[in-house]
Amino acid sequence: GDRPCHQSRHCRSRGRGGGRRRRHHVPFGAVVDPLLYRRNLLGGAKAAYSYGISGYDQWGCDVSTRLGGAPVHEYDCFNLTRPACATGKLVFHGECIGKSRRIEDGRPFDTLENQVRKNGDADKHLVVKMDVEGAEWDSFLGVSDEMFQRIDQMDVEFHGVDQGRFLLAMRKLKAFFHIANLHWNNYACGKGN
């Protein structure tokens, strides 16, 4: 029968504690009514990162607006259309996220940490949204613990959850995040997929 092959996980900080896991996943962005959740969840975030925007980024516009005009750095190397936002500050980068800095099929890729550092956000608390069609696994595996500690909220659509990387990445993410919302999307799945 059909099986789910996409997952969305949403997370937020639950406080700054010692070595304990301190993140929760919550509905965030356009996935669930965004205005019901954002008011009390952005906390100390000073910048946001939106990966895989495909020419449209309502999540980025909403988050920037809620953060009082703080920048949302948008990354996509497949669709170079720059989204518009009348109420927030979107900063488009024609680059994708990956496990290393490289050029692949003429497209630039770099790591989350390098991108955050290049934008001057290495010491800031961040909010991240990612929908990158499977590249999330290797990207997360390359993120340091220190970087994950800077991410207060994360909204991710996971793809290809039947691969070995899934378990490795989930173990790493569980050290920093708790799932508060899980949404299955089996739209693209069927027998043999």
C-alpha cells in the first residue's frame, strides 16, 4: 500500500538549560495557521534562514515581520526568483545548502554554518525553515552542536525517510530538538515509491 515519504517537523526552544535537550517542534510558518503560534515563540531570534523557497516565501515574510524587520536569508540555487515582501526584510542568496562548499552542475552549495557566518549571524539566535527535497539529511549531519544550540526553532520537511542517513540525522537532532508537531504527507507516494 501507500507509505508516507515526507514529514514536516517544527521546533522551538523551551528555555536555555544546561546540557538537557531544550527544543520543541511546533507548527510554524504557512504549514499551520502561522499567526496563532508565532507571537510567543520567536523569543530571542535575531535572524532567520529559509531554505528551498522556490520563488515564494510567505514563511520568510511573516517571520521577518514578526521579528520587527530582522532579515530572513533565503537560499535556493534552483529557482533564482527573488520573493517580495512589503512588510519584512528578505535577503535572497542564489545558493543551496549542502554538506560542504562546492559547485555541483553549475550550482553553488555551502554549509549552514558557512552561510550563517558569511551573513554575520554566527553569534545570534536563529529560526530556520528547510524544504530542500532530501538535502536536509547530509546538511544536518554536517552541522556542529554549537550551531544547533543557536537555532531556537526549526520547521523542516523531511524527504526520503527510508534511507540510512535518516536514523543518523534523527539521533543528532534529538540531542537538541523535541517533536511537537508531525505532519505526514504521502501525496507523492504510492506502491514501489
